[in-house]
Amino acid sequence: GVGLTGLGLLGSLEGDTGGEGGGSAAGPVILFFGLGLFVGSWMYDVIGSPFAVKDQNDKILGKKPFPYDLDLQLEKDNQQIKCLLVKHF
């Protein structure tokens, strides 16, 4: 978003050099999309972060089942430790 905004600003400024020959209309369009992408992603982060934190806290505190199981097995015969991590879908 920041890169597109900068590119749009450069394109807008380049089109305003003397008023002759009419500059390209791509500068303001790129600027608009760059600002929209930057502000939109920022708003998504601001609005969505409390929900993501609550969901993660619920998993840690046991209110929701944690999506992974860890199974450790010790085999005394071979003196091996087996670790199994299972992801539940």
C-alpha cells in the first residue's frame, strides 16, 4: 500500500510539470488504490486483532480445544523417546 501510494504520488507530480502535453491519469488512480490498500489493511488489523487475541486466549485457557495433541512415548528397550504432534481439523 505504501509503495503504491508513493508510486501514485510520483506519477501525479510528474504529470504536473508545466501543464503541456497532459500527463497520464494513472498517477491519481494508483495513488487512490495505494491509499485504499494501506488504510484498508490497517483497519482490518485494528478491528480484527481483539477477536484473534480472544480466540488464542480461549485456546490457551482451555475454553476451546487446542488444535494440536502432543504425545510423548518412552521406550525403555531401545532407550528412545518418540514425539508425535497431531493436528486436528
